[in-house]
Amino acid sequence: MDESSKKKIHDELLTLLSQKLPSDTIADKVTKIIESEISKREQQYYSTLDAHVEELSKTYEEISALFEINNLLSQTMNPSERLDDLATILRHTIPFREIAVRLKLQSDTIEFTKSFAKGANKINKAIEYVESGHEHETVLVEPSSGLGDLQHLLSVPIKSGNEHWGYILCADRESGIFTAADRKILESAAQQIASAVERFLRFQEELEKQRMQEQLQIARQIQSRLFPRFLPRSSFVSFNGYSSPAIQVGGDYYDILVRKDDMLVAVADVSGKGVPAALLMTSFRSALRSIAKFHADMQILVRDLNKMLLEDLQDERFITMALAQIKKDGETRLINAGHPPAIVVSNNSVKTLHASCIPLGLQEDPDCKVQTTNLRKGDLLVIYTDGVIEARNEKGEEYGMDRFSELILKNEHLSAEEIVKTIQRSLTEFMGEMPLHDDTTVVVLKYLGENIPS
């Protein structure tokens, strides 16, 4: 009881006592004064209690709505699929007539609107106002805002951190103006939508990565079939090779074509890595195999091959290649178009055949020169790509041409297959835990002599 109420009762009692009334009358009047005050206090108490109950009930409804929204969005990967249900839940706590949600999910823009009252037509004006430069901020429009018949609007952005995904707006409140409580509810809903959007985008990214990995694995399997699956047999040469891409697919290529009077061995390296290089490598393979059937002359073969590649290669794309023609008598003709030097091991010494022209695909006539050497029984011809000699270890050191040549020379007595395995082991030991930074390809040929039976 406040002081004014106490003083009023005190004054009423003093007035009553000063009237010198009978004691029974005084007792009755005192009882009435006390009962009247108690009645007033009860009315005030119940009024305050009702207000608290109403506030608690409103808070419960708000919390319940947010819980429903959280449960709703947690049951779907794509939040745009549940916007209709979301609007219905919000309608239980915010008495709006119309609602709109705009979401930008990757390249898609989701535009959702819903009306809960016949004749409601403020939503388009509300959207137009918000999208006139207010998408990134909270907007509260009241009748006093001076926007004509757009008198009730509440819009909040859907964002997380620096990412802005869209907005959610409510228009045309049924009674009164949008309140601070309405704003809190809508902001909480927007935060939950933003979290759902992030989950959805992360899921999409992981799904895309998985799809890409699956597609790259398929591409890797297809590309592996483009290399010689079964090495052709020859009476005068034994050979072996391998190719390892730096990533799933690569731009290195090797092939061995046995013809009637000779054998062609090609090792090529398409500029770049990954899928683009792999596609160009496939084009190179098709061109080489089709042209090799009709040309015995190496220079004409390379000239026509270059013309076909010019049609497929884009600007700044090119292909380095070493193409060797080995005859039964050991005569070997080689064209090196911008490729690392081929290695010839003969009589315990190493000879290198360097590039004699620019890579293919850069100009119409690269004018490639033929280099000739004569292999003797037991001699080796090793063709490789730059990924081999440029492989790095954990100290940043390159494998290098000297190390590679010494390894081949040291193991020249082994078979072509054994030499290839030795090169692979040496590279693996040298690199340690370092990954390949470029595709690596090696082909080893050992000349057996002209009169070895098939």
C-alpha cells in the first residue's frame, strides 16, 4: 500500500472518531473502509496478474512459434520448400495479412508470397519499397511514415555474417502497428532461415564435390583406357611405360604403334592439367592414330598432326611431343617438338636428343627437324615428360636430369619393365610425402636386335 492510500485511511478513521458515534456504528464504518480498500487492492492485483499472464502467454506463443520454425527447417535440406508452412506458423504470433520471402540460393532466386485475407493487396507495394534499396536493413513502416496507403510494413534481412541471402516481410497488420515483439519474432525467424540456407548450401557444395569426384573417377577410368592396355609384341624391341596424373585426370599421353616395317612411339604433354588437358589429350590421340596409318615420312606426319591440332587448341594451349620411329635394323628417327630431351643409352654412355622445333599447336608450320640415331642390341631409348625431372622432394629440390640419367645408366642391364619399376620407386622415395605437382609419364624401349624371332 502506498503512502497516499495509508493517509487516506488514516484521515477517514480520524474523521469517524471525531464524530462521537456509538461504538457499534464506528466498528461497522471501519469494517466498510477496510473492506473497500481490500476490494480495491484485489482488483489491482488481479489486473496486474492478468497482465502478467497475458504477457507470459504471448511469450509462450512466441517461443512455441520459434520452436516450430526450428523443427520445420531442421526437417528439410532446402528451406525454400517449407516457406508456406513457415508463413502459417508466423501468422499465429504476428497478425499480418500478407507475407513475402525472397531468397537467393546460388544461381536461383526464390520468390514466395502469401495472403491470409481476401482483398489484401499491399504486398507488391511492400516488396517494391523494400527492394528499392532496403533489402539489407530492418524496415518498420507505420501510418505516420508518409508512404500513402502503405501504412503497416515490417521487413528484416536474412543474413549471416557478411552473407546476405534475402529478406522476409510482413505487410498490412490486422490491428494496431507492428510491435517490438513482432520485430524480435521476425528477426529470430530470419536467423533460423539463414542457418537453414547455410546448411543447404554446404550440403550442395559437398554434393557437388561428390559428383565431381565421381565424374573425375569415371573420366580417369576412361582416360586410362586410352593408354595402351596391352603392349603390342615386337620381335626387335621390348618396351614398357606408365603415366600418372597429378590429379584425377591429366594431359600426359603415350602410345606405341607397331606398323608393318617399323614402330612409332609417342610421348606428349598437353599444357595445363586436369579435365581441359585431358580432353585435348584425347583429341591428340585420335589425330595421331588416324594420321599414323597413312604417313611413313615423319615430317609429313608431324606437319599434318599439327594442322589438326590447330583446329582444336585454344589460344595459349600447346602440346609438346617426342615421336620416335624405330626400324627393325635399329635406325631410329626422332622428332622432338618442344619436349624434354629423349635419352639414348648405348655402350655405357648417355646421349640426349633435344627439341628441334617449337611445341605443336602454336603456328601452322613448326618446321620440325628429324634427328637420327642407330640403336645396337641392348641400347635403350627413354622418353618422358617434364613432370619426372621436375618432381620435388620435401626440401624443394628437383629430381633433375642428372639423377634421372644416372639412374637409367646404372640399370641399363635390366629389362624395360624392370627399368620402369625402378624409376617409379626412385621417384616415390625421392618425393617422400610430397604430392605430384605435374603429370609424370615414362616410356622405356630396349632394342633387342634385328634377328630376334617373334
